[in-house]
Amino acid sequence: AQSVTQLDSQVPVFEEAPVELRCNYSSSVSVYLFWYVQYPNQGLQLLLKYLSGSTLVKGINGFEAEFNKSQTSFHLRKPSVHISDTAEYFCAVRRISNFGNEKLTFGTGTRLTIIP
Amino acid sequence: NAGVTQTPKFRVLKTGQSMTLLCAQDMNHEYMYWYRQDPGMGLRLIHYSVGEGTTAKGEVPDGYNVSRLKKQNFLLGLESAAPSQTSVYFCASSYGGPSIYEQYFGPGTRLTVT
């Protein structure tokens, strides 16, 4: 089984400051990694994903994440945040297999609040 | 393209009442999912479907039933609601097969059971 840990439940950041949201995972097999964003009163939207190749992946809205296999981490970063980045961010993993019905396992989420 | 829609958006039930949540997608996706979101617990998979007429249990299936009679619809039923089922429910859909396809989420249904 897989598990995802997002240690920071809330992260306040001043506007235009950099931010890092931490994600660590545990799995006995190789996994794909995802970050989703949930804006207030909306569903989840895919921010970025790591499937293979370069360990630095870029997503929408200027976010990027780096996969570190030795530390089993997939931290999300943005060099300069904007008020519109206020949202909840979820890290998720999915086991690598040839079956199409592998499920996503989500972390508990990090609420990012941007301070003007 | 409406994407994934959910009906209703809000609902208040009394303990023991029943209801059905409807999820519809217009993207011709094979796979559909029902999640519940609770504070501090992230999203947990209730049931999912890999095609019309097929359903399977997820992580927290107890107290829920589902049906996928049409490819575009996925229904979540609560036969006898309990306060522990107070939650926000999200439906999602994706293409199927071994490739990694994005899950598209609906806007959610906020359910309160008193």
C-alpha cells in the first residue's frame, strides 16, 4: 500500500515571496506522483505530475516540483506567489502498473494562504 | 463541454434518510470515481467504476452503494444516512487503460446529516 504525508497543514506566505509545500510518500513499489490544487468551493485540478524522466517537472501557474527518489519526496515550489494562489494543495501517488484501474492515494492537504 | 457535473450542490438529511448523488460527465471517459473529503483527511475513495455496468469498492465503501447504468453517469446512494457521512463528496472521471490519464473532478456536493 502507498501513503502520502503532507506535514504542513497550513502555510501562510507573503505575496511575492517564495513557497515550498512538502510532500513525502511511502511505497514498496514505484509510483507516479501528482499535485492537485483546490480553489475555494471548487473541485480539484491537476497542477503537475511526475511519470518518468527529468526529476524537475513544471506545471501550471508557475509551479514546479522535484522528485527525489532517495528521500521519497515530491516538494512543490513557486518562486513568487500571488494572491490568486490561495488554495488547498494535495499531493497524490499512484502505483505504477499495467492495469488501468490503479487508484490515487491523496495526502491530507496543505492550505496555502497568501498575505497581501 | 460541461466536464464533470454533480447534483445537488448542497443537501441536509436527517439520520436514517436516503438520497442519491448524481455525477455526469460529457468527456466519454471510461472510469469514474466517488471520493469523500473530510477535514484533515484528504480525499478518500468510496467506489469507482471502470466501465458501464461495472463498479468496485474503494477505501471507504461502507454505507454507500453505486450504480453505472450509463457510461456518462455514476450514482452514489446512501440508503440510511448517518452523521458520520457528513462530508463533501467529489466525483471524478478519466480515460481508462494502462496509460496515465488525468482525473477530472466535479465541483462537489456538501452533505450534512443531522
